[in-house]
Amino acid sequence: MAGHGIPEEYLDGYAPMLAAAAATGRRPTREELDSRRALGERAAEAGLGLRALVRVHLAATREHWPPATATGSVDSVLAAAEQAVDALAAGYERAQRLAVRQEEAARREFIDDLLHGRSDLGLLAERAERFGLRLSYEHAVAVAQGAREYEEGDAVAREVERALIGRFGDRSILVTTKDGRLVCIAPGDQGEVLSFFAKHAYTATDGGRVVIGRPQPGPGGVVQSYEEALNALDLAERLELDGPLLRAADLLVYPVLTRDRQAMTDLVLHTLGPLRQARGGAQPLIDTLAAYFDAGCVAAEAARRLSLSVRALTYRLDRIHRLTGASPSDPVHRYTLQTAVIGARLLDWPAQPF
């Protein structure tokens, strides 16, 4: 061993290089420097430390220091040693960068397979352990969407990840990006992790929306929770739901309402279709109903949200009653109207005619 745990082979060719510099003052050749770079790469791949590698080269430099009678100057020997160590470090760093890129590529491929559910579940579970996930357990996924898209390694993603690790350690947590959104995967019994993620993602994305999927068991649980969060995010956007944090479990009624699309279409057309006769079409009156229901059927609050007077709002509600035959203030009619309004927003009617 050369010392510091470094095998002698990593000093091959170094002593003759120094001797040539001492004897003639010549600089290392291209082949000699390429050899040092190759040795640096091998050392990195073998898991040897760069500091230890440089230390044994410095020790070898002292050991082979030229005698006072040598033709070459001390500067020539120092220059040769400097070039050799620099080439060694360059090869070492190149191997490390390649390893990092390969690790990043493997991580990206794993995340894509995990969130798309397109890989063999058994193999996926084996690969997951490398990234700290045990897919036999229950997992939940949170998705954050901001005003812009985020990529792997983005400063926003790193900021949120640092905050999570600083608070909880690794805890089988994976923070990543997918399709421009921030994604956090955590064990299903650690809801505080996803709540913490939601808080920091909201701040880091300048007020973005975060949706948390329900915990799902087994190797396929991650993709199920992820897809549920995406669907809930889409619902939240279409329904213009308030609040920066939404939970998929609280939105389960909406998929139920649209499960029978034809029935919902019939309800929307039958209940709200007559509103198309109004001046300006159906959309302003549908928006009025949505604001009225969102305000808890309090006319003053609904009028404020629509920037209308209470009198103008009341006129619109009366107009809806006359056109549809259903009164928003009648408890029996109210449920039908509200369900139809939800259906219209989910189906993007009347912008998308049936």
C-alpha cells in the first residue's frame, strides 16, 4: 500500500515523471497526464478518497525530491507535480460527475415508473428500497402546483426538500418533480409530513395550490394516491375551490356526481338549459348561482363576491326562478340547482356544448 489506504498502483508512473522533470526540466507528456486522469477515475469508481489520493502523491513528491546536483530546477519538479495532481483530480471529478448523472437518471426513471405504474410491481418495490421507500407499506402523495413549472433540481424543489429533511430526517420521504409540479411521497401514517410539505410548498411556490391524496396500500398505492391527487387538483381548478390545501378525501363527492356522465348531462340541460334564453346567455346566471351557494345562500355575501348590489343579485335570482321554475331559496329546489351548477362546472358547460 502507498499509504492512507491507497494501493501502490495509483502511483504508477509518478516517480519516473518527477525524475524526468528533475533531470531535464521537461513537463509531463500528454500520455502521462492522461494516465493520471485515468487513475483518478479508477480511484473514484473504487470509492477512494480524493484527499488521501492527493496526500500520497505529495508524500511521493517529497520522497523523490531531486538532489541538489539535478539539472532540472525545483520549479520544474513542482510544476510537474502540480500538473499531475491536477490531472488526477480532474479524472476523479469527471468520474464523480458521471456517477451523479447516472444516479440522477436512475432516480428519474424510477420516479417516472413509480408515478405511472408502468413497471413490474415486484421489481419496482426492489428499486424503491434504494431510494428509501418500502412499497409494501401504505403511502400517500401530495402534489403542489405553482404559477410556473418546476424541474428536478430546481431551487424551489431543493428548498422544500431541505425543509422536510431538516424537520423529519429522511423518514422514507421522497420529494421530486413531475410534469412541472412538486411531488412528495411519504408513509401513509405520517400525515404531519405531507402537511408540512404543503405549508412549505405553498410558500415556496408563491401561493400555489397543494392537494393531498389518500393513503393507499401496497406497491401500487403510490400511483393510486398520486392519480387521486391529480384528479382532485383538476377538480379544484374547474370548480374554483378556495383554499391553498385540499385533501382528495374531502372531494370524493364530485367523482361520484360525474360517474354517470349522461345522467349529469341530462340534469344540467334539464335544470339549467332554460338559462340560455337570458340576455347574455346562461353563464352569468350560473356564476350567480355558484356564488350564492358558495356564500352559504347569504345574499349580501354573494353580492359582495360578485361586486353587485344586493338588489341586483336578488333580481338575478328571481330571473333564474322564472326561467327554470326552481327557486334557489327553496330547500327542495336548492339541492337540484346546486348539483346542476356543480355538474355544469365539472363538464365546462355551456362553454363546451353537449
